[in-house]
Amino acid sequence: MVFIYLNCKSFVLMKAQTSVICSMCNKDQIITDPESGEVICSSCGFVITEKAQEIRPEWRAFSLDEVSDRTRTGMPTSLARHDRGLATIIGKTDRDASGRGIDTAMRATMERLRTWDFRTQAHTPTDRNLKQAFDQLDKLKYKLGLPNAAIEKTAYIYRKAQERGLVRGRTISSVLSTAAYIACREIGISRTLDDVAEISNLKRKEIARTYRLLVLELDLKIPMIDPMKCIVKVANKISINEKTKRHAINIMQSVTKKGISAGKDPMGLAASVIYLSCLKNGDNRTQMDIADAAGVTEVTVRNRYKDLKKQLQ
């Protein structure tokens, strides 16, 4: 879609590869007012769209440096920042508008203003709580290897919990780790409670208790864990060959179609499927090795293996 400015006026002629046609007069004389965000038909005056947000690069350039970087806005807003990225800060360039360095007295004044500007960024208990939580979220992001989508989802869930008063009486790290686990479940990232508890340096029981609370109070609909991802995760830990891994995936597909996986722990089921595949393909792996990789006990692997052997015959 291309916008062309007409004589520096506020109206913009909008030409598109798929032309927009007015539903009132059936003409394609469509213009856009960037100040009000309205898409208007210039023939009959019908407002097609209002409050349209302009997200394309800025076309105007006031210097040669701005020609190569004509961005319309600054950094994008983010829920993972306590102020959502909307607050401004005083820079540390120590130069005036013309580019000359400022004197010592003015530099001291700007440093003092910069200090108080930083202190006033979190002036309410809610802001201080969010600032501390999202500082921990930055560290958790790299430890768990989470994408930006999971971080935004985690921040959204934590903000909802903070608005409901669910953080009071609980540690920030426990609520934040639980929100990260819920975000991973909703997006489909293979992270278990044990993984989150180990990286967060918390007890699994504490995260599980907070998880039940958030799901109940926030009315969250958590999808089931995909057992296929559990197979890949366990198989990569014990380094089995590709033939055994593919055979385990085929077995898991049969288990899912027959409904055998209903109500079963995905990691325990994946471990038993991999053990069954290793036996059929001659890959020498013990129940202890597979159970340690899946984070379950040998008894779970043994019992699931016996059930699968009976029901798949």
C-alpha cells in the first residue's frame, strides 16, 4: 500500500494494489487524514475507517542523516517493562542542541536531574513491584531460552495477577516463574515444572501451588502438553539414533489415536514409548537412563511400558 502526500496537506491519497472501493457510491476515490486517522471517500464523504493507526516509516526527512533512517516512532511498547516503554529518560550525551559540550556547572545540574528522573520512574508500590519482577524476568528469559512472545505473555499474566492482588503474601519469583510456565504451556514450548523450578531455584511444590491458584483465579485455559515434543526432548538428552526416534514418534501417534495417552503424564508416557522403541530397534538403553532423562522414576517407565505392550498388541 502506497501513500502520496498532496502539497503537504493533511490528506493523503491512498493507492493500493487491491483498490479500496466505497460501499456507498462504489468509487475508489479514497483519501486518508493522518491527523484524525480516518479513511474517507472523497466523492461522497463516507468515513470508511476511523482511528486508523499509522505504522509505516515516516516519509519526511529534515536532514541527510534522517534519509537512511526514517522511522516514525522510537522503541516499541512492551508489557515486560514496568512503564510499558512509554516513559522518557534524560540522555547522557552532555551536549546541547547544537552539539557543543556543556560546561561543568550545567553538567552537574543535568546529572542531578537525571538521578531524580530515574528515581521517579517507579514512584508507586505497583511500579516498584513490576520493576523488580521484570528485572528478574530478563534473567529468566536467558536461563530458560524463551522467545519474546513468551516473555510478553509472561508479563501479561503477571500483570493480571498483580491487579488481582495475588502477588501479595507470595514471593515475586514464585509468581513470575509460574507465569513463565503458564506462558510456555499456552505457546507450546516444552518446559516442565521441574525445569522452571530448577532454574528459578524454587521448590516444585511452591510453583505447583501458585500454578493452581493462578489458573483458578484468572480463569485460564491451559492446553495439554504435546507428547511428541516430550519424545524429542527425552530422545535428545539420551542421544538415541534417528531410526529409534522416528519409530518412537510412530508409536506415540498410535497411542494418541487409540486414546491411551488420556490422563497419563506426558513425560512418563514419552519415556515408556522411547524405551519400547529402543527394545524393538536394538538400541541398548536402560530404564534408569531414560527415567533420568525424562525426570520420572523407573517404576513409572516400567508400568507404562507394560500397559503399552498389552494395549498395542
